[in-house]
Amino acid sequence: MIKIQKVQKLTCKTGLKKGIIKEDVFNRETALCKKLSQENKGKCGWGECKKCGVVPLLYKLRKGKLLEKPAEIAKVKNKTLK
């Protein structure tokens, strides 16, 4: 017999918590973003840094905060990539 479980509605905040990734992983990956952005004039193999979601995703997974407003995203990206 198959059990049917009630599935929680999935959103961007489902399971949101701090420390999903370790600090050293966060620091290494953001440093890599910064290095590639500077070396390649705002681009890497995944695309343009202005349009990229890697830094906000890393921030979400480490800090437990979802960045939704364009100004918030730009502030974190500028701080990380400069």
C-alpha cells in the first residue's frame, strides 16, 4: 500500500535557515565569483555577473536570508564582487 503524505507548499522560503553551507564553502565560492568577475570584466562561464543568481543563492544558503528586492540583490553583489 502506498502512503500519501501531505506535501508542504513549496516556496522560496520553505526550509529557509542559516548555515545550510559552511562558512568556508561560502567564502571560497564568493571569492571565486569575485576573482572571475574581475578577471573577465563582469563575466564567467555561467554568464554576466549582473544577471547571475549565484551570489544571492550562496547568501541564502549561508545567511538564511532570501534576497528579493533588486536593491538588496545589487547591494550584496556589489559588496561581494568589488
